[in-house]
Amino acid sequence: MVSAMLSKKNLESETEENIKNKLLHDISADNYVPSSAHDAYANALLREFKIANGLPVAEEPVQGLNIEVVGRGCARCDQLERDVSDLLPEMNITAGLRHVSDVKEVSRYKLLGAPALVINDKVVSVDDVPPKSKIRQWIIEAYSAE
């Protein structure tokens, strides 16, 4: 995998364009990426690559909703993330979906349980994997409030 080949030490010698190309090439080997979406995929891959390697990343404005699943990565956290991920295309709603699992980031929410679901900076669920119908309702409410 490219991310394994690109260590922090040799990242400094690589241009962002080269890293994007390597990441896109690697991901395209096992996934279909339409040519019209190459730039968007490459930028998203570079952003996630930087986050995974603890490199600085500029805040990116999110169009649509901002949804976060907060939790250290347990099976319930993963299930909640999958449920939200499944619902968004069904509802034809644009949203940024992020799984917050870094200890420091999780602690800033001051939650007493996991997983938690946060929509547009509002905590809507803690220590539960709510039914998809309830998640759908929260997404609709947040989308309508925009």
C-alpha cells in the first residue's frame, strides 16, 4: 500500500501532487474511480493520508450536513457509522461523515458513553446505536434547519 511506502521521513521529499497520484493509483487498483472524479478523490485521499500521518490539514468547509460518529472504534461505533453511511445516499443528502476515534478529539466532546452521534455540532445520541428510522429523523431535522 502506498501509505506504507510513504513514511513521514520521505514525505518531505515528495510533492503533494506525487502523493495524490500514488494514492489514487493504489486505490484505483481495487476500486472503480470514474475519471471525472479523479481530482476529487485524489484531494480527499491526500487529506485523509495527512490526517492518518498526523500532518497538518487545513479545515475544509463542508457542504451540507456535518456528521460525526464519536467513539474509539468499537463494533457499535462502526455499526453506527455504517448505518449513517447507508442512509445518506438513500436520502440523497450531502454530508461530511467522519468517525472521530482519536483519544484527544473524543475527549473534547466530554461524553459519558460511546458511540455518540453528532450532527452539525449537536449531540443527538450517546451510548446507543439508534434505529435507522431515528437516525433518518435527526438527519431530516438537521437538513431542514439549514
